[in-house]
Amino acid sequence: MTLIQDLVGKQDIGHVENGNMISLTKILEEAKKPGSVEYPKNHKPGMKVTKGGSMCANCEYWIKEGNLCNNEYWLKWRNGNAKIPNAADEYCCNWWHAQ
Ligand code: SF4
């Protein structure tokens, strides 16, 4: 089910002929709200990875000195702890972005 279908269902907008509509502004407000995320048991938002692919060492948020990360979302997930818990070529997270 798409977000719009979900919102429409919650608002009982099936009766468009009665003038019952949700504004696009309201839909966008709902879309911006944080949602829940589910991961497979063997996956976390940040985790050890095999060498050679996406990794901290080739991420724009990596700070080489001290092996730190300055991505605001990763920091939030880590409760402010900027220290990357593995070698920079063996760790990655959902917020990776190429340098
Ligand atoms: S991959 Fe994630 S943890 Fe590593 S530097 Fe980038 S944002 Fe930070």
C-alpha cells in the first residue's frame, strides 16, 4: 500500500463526491514525519562490512583523524558517539555518501 493510499484510507476519502479531500499540504506534512523501520535480524543501521565496497573510508562524512563520523543521523543513532567502532574500510552505515 502506498503512503497516499494509506492516508486516504485513514481519512475515509473514498467519498470524494461528498467533497471530503485531503490537501496536498497535509499529505506532505504526514510524509515528513519519522516512520518506523524494520531490519532483518542480521542487519543494523551501521555495521561491519567486507572490504572493497561502500565504507567509511570512501564516505564524505568520514574524518580520518581519529576515525570519526560527522553524519548527524549516524551520530543521533549512536547517541552522539562519533568514534567509528571498526576500521574505516570495514564499516558502513545507512547514511553513507560518496566523497
Ligand atoms: S559510512 Fe556511515 S558511519 Fe561511516 S563515515 Fe559514512 S556516515 Fe559515517
